[in-house]
Amino acid sequence: MFAVAISPDGRRIVSGLARGTIRVWDAETGEDLGVPFQGHAKSVLSVAISPDGTRIVSGSSDNTIWMWDAETGKALGPPLQGHTDHVWSVAISPDGTRIVSGSSDKTIRMWDAETGKALGPPLQGHTDPVLSVAISPDGTRIVSGSLDKTIRMWDAGTGKALGPALQGHTNLVWSVAISPDGTHIVSGSWDKTIWMWDAETGKALGPPLQGHTDFIQSVAISPDGSRIVSGSEDGTIRVWLVESLIHSQAFKATVPAIVNPTHALCSTSSFLPESYTSSLGAPNEDRWIVGPKGCLLLWLPIYFPSIMYAPHNTLVMPEALQLDLSHFSHGTSWQMCRK
């Protein structure tokens, strides 16, 4: 199985198989709904479902794209032909009128979803196979990820590239996704990292997200835009909180770097009276541990549970977290909080 998609109403799952067939499943019961859709001569590498749930689009290693009636499984006309190599990814515009495809021939093509005709010449710019395509919620932009390790943004109306390629990954970009509000792009790569990008400027939103130990094959964003989900060859699925990641980056950006990278970790008892450390409680509503006279002692990112802090603990860290103090910053009078 190379590809899966979920219908807009969440009731059906569509899968693309290595033997060139497509199957539809009941998302609640797991029951196979009807006979396989047959038409492709080789493996089905990508599937997408129209916003109204009535059509399925598939891309294959036979270099073609097919459109199907989601209810009957019948092909809606002949295959869409134009790519000269594997079709790795297909997407359908939010209004259901256009299909976008990415291929090993290094191009992206746009198609009329009603007639199957190509809309203009292919979009060219990637120097290696295009492995993933996505369309913005307003239908005005296309985002693509490639074997050339880059992400590109395109004007869906004109087909022109929007700025230079987004660079940061050190291996092929297998999957891209766009947030529901269209403001962020997420990319997953075989370099085992996930990057978040500003969809308007193309700038990276902080350092890459790390945690997977093998190739990242797929990324997706929840319908409310609050979570990123990633799937990896390491056999795991990870969920990332978008707001906390952005908030964390914004917080760090407001703190100036310091010159001296040497710091010591001390127990709170070394600068606070025992009577006070024993009464320190949970973070306030802004995630700060507050000291005497309202002094701010420690800020906990939103994705760290409040119970990570407890009185008398010098330092509490999750097993997978690494602490880098080389850019730790504080004011020149930070020790005054003990008085």
C-alpha cells in the first residue's frame, strides 16, 4: 500500500495499492466497500478525494492520472496523460475544479477536474523528481517538495514560481502540507526532520523539529491547524503542537543572546529561603514560575506539562530532551530575585 486518503466527512478511507488497484473502506467498521477500482497498469502511488467526496483521483507509476466515481468505482473518462514518468503525488483544489500532480519527470501539472484537460504548460523549476504537492485552502498557491531537497511555491493561476526555493533540508522532501489558514507550510524529509515555513515569506519558522530516528514519509496538519502529525520509517507516528512550537520560537526570539556560554545549574534553595521554596506552586497563566515580589524565575513552554516543575527539584527534564545552555540569556541583575 503506497497511499491513503480520508473522505471529507470522515466516513471512508481510500487506499492505493502496489498491484495497481484502489480500494475504499468504511472508516468505522474497516469493511471493504465494493470491488477494487481497476485501470492503472502499475502501482498506485497517490490518491486524493474531492472536497464534496464524490470523486477520487489517483496517480501511478504508469505515468497516468485517473478520475473515479467514489460511489460506483467507475472511471470518469480516459486517463489524464502528459507526464513522462511516475506520478508521485496528486491533489485536488478546495473548489474541486482543478487537479495538481507531481512527477518524476521533475514537473508539476494542473488539470481541469471536469474535462481532464491540461491547464497550461507544466510547472518547471525542480531539478529532480517532484514527490509531493499540496494546494492552499484558498486555491491560489501550490506547494511542492522534491528529491532535490527543496520546497517550492507556485501561483496556481499563472503557474509562476513564487520566490526562490525553500532550502534547509539535507535530504529529499517526501511530503508537504499547508495549514488550514494558509499561513504555514510543513515539510517532512528523509533527513529525519520536519520544518515549518512562513507561507508568505518562505522563511523557516525556527529550527527543524527532531525526534524521528529514520526517514519521514508523511506529514499532515489537523483540520483546526493546531497539530502536525508525522509518520516515519522508524515505525512511529508523532504529534506536534503548532501553537507551542510557534510560541516557543517567539519567546526565544525576544531574549537577546549573551557572550559568555558558561553557566551553572543551582538548586532553588541556593537563592530562595527554604520557607519559600517549599511553597512554590504551579506556573501562572503565562507559564511562569513566580518568585518573591513577583520575580519571574522560570518559564515553561506550553508543551511541557506543569508537573515538570516541583519544589526542591534542581532540574526536571524528559528523557528525550537535551539542554543546550550556549545561548541561555538573562539580565545582569538576575541574582537580585533572591532578595
